[in-house]
Amino acid sequence: MKTGLPRLLAATLCCAPAPALFAAPTAALADEAKAPIYPVSSNGDGAVTNGYSISRWAEDWRSMADTKKRDDFLDRLKFLPLNETGDIYVTLSGELRLRVNQTTNPNLREAEAQRQDISRMVVGADVHVGPHLRFYGELAHAGLAGENIGTPATNMSNGLVAQQYFAEANGRLAGLDVGIRYGRQEFVDGPNLLTSQRDNNTIHYTLNGVRAWARGKAVRADVFDLRPTAYGEDGIGDDKSDPERRFSGVTLGYAVPKTFLGDSKLFVDPFLWRRRNGVGTWGGRIGPATRYYGGVHVYGDAGPINLDWTVNHQWGEFIDQKINAWQVLLAQSYRLGASKSAPRIGLSADYASGGGGYGDGKLRDAYSPFGNNVYFSYQLYLTPSNLRAIAPTFSFTPLKNVKVNAEYRFAWRDSVTDAVYRANGQPFAGTQNGRARKIAELARLQAVWQISPRVSFTGRYEHLEAGPALTDAGYRSSDFLAGWLSLRF
């Protein structure tokens, strides 16, 4: 299995048909190239036109039908027509990521440092059959070696995974863009801190089921019913739809008029979701949990100000406990100049209620369905459950194609009678017995060097200075250093 994916990638590159064999695209393809009514940047897909996305299925490379826009042979792989008219075509994609993580005092316990040598290989094919039908498939391999790595999770070490495969139909109905997608897919239609494909993992977080949408000029609606993928350890035959978990709901969207607050580009997305988990865990108890999310996501730009605000109330039931929790996640920054690459200063302030995880009253611990947890800690030692945090931020571009982000985060418990929680939702054992509020201070730095459109290098450093909420339970401070090289086509 470990050699299957490279061979498949080589065969794909060698045997791909040459676009020159077929004629130029017809009017049908030109029809397909029309921009959607609702702004692509905020339609819930994470879509990118003529560029690379974390979600490779969300890339639009139809411009490569024009041979004059291709720079090399890899550009040819973005538009491979399968018929003479060119309205049936394939877009091929791939990624190779080589990464090293070094962590002192892993799991915040005094111990030898951990080194993880991580590799990711992904290959995908996006088949378009006319302007209204597409099929997408993606295979991935995750390799992991190093020192003191313990038992790797299946999203970090896996011989071969069918990471995504879905069919999609779309069209126009009553002046709306409508569509439906069925199969294994990434889901990012929500605040990044609540729903994310989790690119920090080697294998992305995916779900199985159906998603449908309708989009107008300024409003949209998205409904879905999905089950997470439970990855096996090796091969594509043991990756199943998780029968114990289900995520469903509706997300709406409103594109605020650009004249609001001057020249602005703002969006308001209300959402109502439900997450069911037959094996929920809090306070050492395991049982069924149903959690509802009602909230709103406001994001975008207003002149030099960029904001990303989320507020949501969570309710439901865990075994015999009623759930009553809140999250208020606020990030904003200000551009210090007219240029898009000008430095930015900012502040993030996050509140996630806590309490009841180790009691028999109401469960007040907030919980994110599958958010981007590296936002809180590169080491994955914090999550928006029982958390109060604030972080001044600064980003700048010291060199062309190099972007640096720096922040200093302060974190406290909301409830001192509840535990400190990791990114995977599990508690730091024993922290529920202490009464100190301060969790930690974190100094964090990330630099991304975009070497070329296809090649990038990322470096991260984090120092977590453990506070008494951790040290009173025997935990220690830790340093984290990571670097990785990514090649995409």
C-alpha cells in the first residue's frame, strides 16, 4: 500500500491526454464559466479561481482551457478535455507535504522531546460533464516516523485513504443558483473555529452525506445532513461513515451592500445546527449527547478593518444533563497603510463557557463541532471549551512573498471547578481538582514563504508557559517548533 499512491500519481501524469487533441471549448463551457450570483468568496465552499485552495475540489481552473494562459506542462493538467467540444473535461490535482514537528515535554508532562517526521501525498481528479454535473475523487497517504511518537492517530499515519469522493449537480432555478452534493466531502460552511477541514492534520477531516444549496444575488441558504468519516489504519476499505455521530442543519448568508459603512465587503451568516454523538464524553462519563447550535457569523472588510465575529448558544442534552453553553469568538485587525501587504495590528478575544463537566447540574461546557484548533494553540493544548482568552496580534510582510504572524495569548478557565480541555475535547486529567484560573501564556510566531505559486515553506514556533491551572496538576511548560515544505499542482 505504501507505494501505491506514488505509482498512481506517476501513471496519472504520464498518461494524461493532451488538450491539443481537441477543439476549443464550446458555448456550453463558456456558460459554465459565468460567475455565480452570490460572491464566490463567501458561498460556503472556500472557492478559489485560478489559484490553490486548502480544499482542492473548490478550485476553478476553467481559464486553462485557453492555451495562451498556460505557463508549463502542469498547467495542462488543470484542463484535460475528454470530447471534441471541450465541455467534458478533467482537472487533476496533487500535493506533497514534508513536515517535521519538535515538541518538548509532550502532553505537558516532563519527558523526552518528541520528534514527528510527517509526509502527506494527495492526488485528486475533478470530472466535469457539461456545465451542470461533476464527480470528484481524492486519495491520500499519511506517513509518520520519528522519536517518542507513541501510537499515532489514523489521521496522522495511514497507508491509503479515500479522502473524498462525491457527485454534484447544479443549475439555475427561478433565478437562483441551486445545487446538491452527495458523498464523502469536506465541509467548511461556517466559522473556521467551528467547522474546518483541519489542514494541520495529515488526513483532512471529512464527512459523508448530502448537502444542498440555493444562492441569489445577496442571500443564500445551505442545508446538510452528514456523518464524519471514521478512518481505519490502512487501505481504503476500512474508512467508514461513523454510525455514532451525525451533523446536520442549515446555514444562511447575507451579502451586506457595499455602500454600508462606506466601501465595505461584509457578510452575515446565521446558522442552526444539530450534532448527535452516541458516545459523548464529559467528566469521565460516556453516553449519548445531542447538542444544538444557534448563532451568527459576521465577517469581512470595512475599509482598513477586517473582522471575524461569531456568537452562538448551545443547548440540548448529555445523558441526563441539560446543555446550556455559549461561545463568543471575536477577531479583528487594522491595516496600517493603503497597500494590501501593509502591516496589521489586531486583537482576538474569545469566550467559551465552562462548568458542569464534572458535576450533575447543567453542562455549561461549550464545544466546537470540528473547528480549527491550531488557532488557539499550535501544540493543540487549548480549545474553545471552558476558556477565556485574549491575544494582541501583529502581521507583516518583511520580504516579498514572506508573511509573518505574531501573537501573545493569555488563557484562563471560565469555570475553576471544571477541567482544562485539549483540542480533541479531552481534559487534562486532574485539572478539575484545582481552583486556579490562569491556564497559560503562549508566545506564537508563524512565517510563510510563498516560494512560487505551487511551492511554499511554513515555519511555526510556540512557547507555552504553563499557569497554575496546569502546574497545580503536575503539568509543565513546553516548546513547539515545526517546519514544512508543500508542493501543489
